[in-house]
Amino acid sequence: MSNLLEVKDLKVHFESQQGFLWNKKVDVVKAVDGVSFSLEEGETLGLVGESGCGKSTTARAVMQLIPPTSGQVTMEGKDLMSLEGEDLRLARRNFQIVFQDPYASLNPRMTVGQIIAEPLLNFELGDAAERRKTVLHLLDEVGLPGQSIDRYPHEFSGGQRQRISIARALAPNPKLVICDEPVSALDVSVQAQILSLLQELQERYKLTYLFISHDLAVVRYISDRVAVMRRGKIVEMADATTLFDNAEHDYTKLLLSAVPHPDPSKRRRPRG
């Protein structure tokens, strides 16, 4: 397998100013501070860490939704950070994102059909009849009935809305899908359904996932490899089995010890 995505020494720093005029003080927030990883085609890399550690900022910087301060992001040998305007817009066909809150990420004024067809329009894929056919096919792929095409997001449950978000992400036939906490807003039973759906779609469409979550159980279930992030840095990376069974970094051990267990007497404790 070849690497689909390579991220080297990625940094995203934000400056904030405090005070007035001559007494201004500039603080630098290092949201992402030297992150490096690669993704092979068809692989799922889990990016895990507590809230505020820089996971989502890393994802948005990879997609060039926010400008990185420095580093390198390469997809299929193409430096995404060197692209601008139309070139960057066209490159985005190959990578899409599924956000945490499916209701906030769906336009309430658009029908489901319009929402899923929007990427097809953006990248000028097919005529009106072909786009409708593609939308109906994607609805079926994510387990929603065809009549959903003329309904609006508020008419669906949270899990169904996330299925719509996944269908929209698949519309331009991307190679990489970034899943940013895609199940954290859903009930546990629905989480399992969405995770199973993501795995089925990955196999069917040969997708590569960057899966972001603070939930270690979810990350272990879906990931081939796991990267643990803390304060803008990756502190440990290993295949899922190795990391969960034999973590090396103290922070990883701490995260694992905090995972709830139905039997309190069997709760994991950090190993020194």
C-alpha cells in the first residue's frame, strides 16, 4: 500500500493581543505544534485526546479550512498548502468531512436531495437527472428510503441526519473522509449503527478515514492505528491492539485508566 496522505511537522498557532496601545501583550496559542503522521490507502487512523488538545484543528488544517502556520500536507504527492483558489477547490473533491453535529452542519432550508447533490453541483458532476440518480443511490447506501429526498433535516432523528451527512460526504467520490467526532452526539445504540455503516462504506468504496474522537472505546472499535494527542502534539502512535494492550506513554495510560467499566472492581489503573 502507498501513502494517500502525509502530514509533516504541522503547526497551527494563533496570536491574541491583550492590553491597549503601548502596553499590548501578544500571546501565542499553539493549537497544533509539530504534528506528523501518514495514512495509507484504505486505512483508518484514530486521532484521540481530551477536548481542546488540537484534534479538530489538525483536521481543519489538513483540509486547508484554516491556514496552517507551517509544515507540509501532501495528498497523493500534491502539496495542498501550495494550492490556492480554483486549484484548492478542485483538490477538495478528494477529501470530505463528516462533522460532529449533523443538525448544525445541514442547511435547514435545503431538502435532503439538495444537500447531498450540493457537492455534485460544486464539482459539476453530471446533469440534473444523473445527480438525482446519484442522490437516490447514496440514500440507499446509507440506509434511508428514497422518499427522503424531498424532506428537510428537521424531519429526521440525529442518527438519520448523520446518515445524510455521510451521504453528502460520499457524493463527490472522495478518497479520504475525515470523521470529526461523528458519533459523539448520538445515543449509544445509534453510535454502533453509524460505526458499522462507516466500516461497510469503507470496504465498499475503498475509503481512507481520519477518525477523530475523545471516546477510546469507539476509536478502538474502528481504527487500524491510533495516535494520541495532547496539547497540540502527538505523544504516542501505534496499531490499535498494541496501544490499548501495552501503552507506553503516561498520558495514554491515564486516558485508558479513565475508560468506564461496568464492574468498578475491574477498572483499569495507570501502570507505572
